[in-house]
Amino acid sequence: MLSIICVTICFSTNEKMFANPNDEPPSLEEGYAEVGYISVEAAVKGFENHFKQDVKLPTIKPSIPFTHQFGRFNEDKKYKINDSLEIKFVNEKAVENHYKIDIRPLKNKINFKDVANQEVYTLKNGQKAIYFEHQLFNFFIFENGEWQYMLGIDKRASNVTPDTFVEIANSVE
């Protein structure tokens, strides 16, 4: 009897679904908006208002083409230690052109001293910075003012070197 009920339920809920041939995937902007990204300006403003302090962004970007930029302020309402600002630069036609900037307060900085194969660089303000390669991204971490900056670039964007990162970091004034 139980098997008859199971078979009946399985076959009675077997409905056909048809895809609309006019359905299109969401645009790049819609996709990023769905996961909380907004304009860089609005995200920076939210971050600065939260911390009641200005944040300076690098004035230089890697010299690869980007079609879009997005920002997101992440507020950690539960623990109050993971607040951060994310800025992403992407290229709709070249997925390897993906560059990001993550900024967080120094009081909640992430410690990277145990990361293997890191190289240390000195910025023009005397601060030390570290560069390391990860699975998908190459990262450059430095401190400026009250903030820790983490720059990341897709590994496939091969023309972005540690020296490029130094130049970008030095543009934060």
C-alpha cells in the first residue's frame, strides 16, 4: 500500500515546465545588484558614514580595460569586526579583467604573516606592503591611515606585476 501511495505522489507531481524562449539572463548590473552591489560612490559614502571617517581610494587602476565598477559596504551587525568596503572592476567581455579593492579598519585588520611565499615591498610613505599569489588572484596588502587595503587581481591578467601594485598603493594620498 505504501509503495502505491509513493508512486501515485511521484507521478501526480510530475508537471511539465516550459522555458520561455524570450527569457534572457540578467545583465551584469542586475547580477551584481542581486548580491548587494551598488555604485562605488554610494558604497563609499555608506562606509564613511558608518565609521564617521573619510577613506581614500587609489587614484590609479591597473592598465587593463574595465567596463563596469561596483561597490558594496558590508556591515557586520552581529560581531562588528568584519565591516568592509568592496570595490570591483570587471570587464563584461573579458572575465580575466577582474580587479578588486577591499578596505577595512586597522583595528580589525586581517593578519597575513603566515601566508607562504610572500614578498615585502616598501611604499613611499615608509609603510611595508606584502604581495602573494593565491589560487585565482594575486594580492597586495598595505596599510594607509586608519585602513587596511587589500588589492586583488585575477591571475590571468598577467601584465599586472607587484610593481604595478606598488604604484597603485602609492596613489592613495
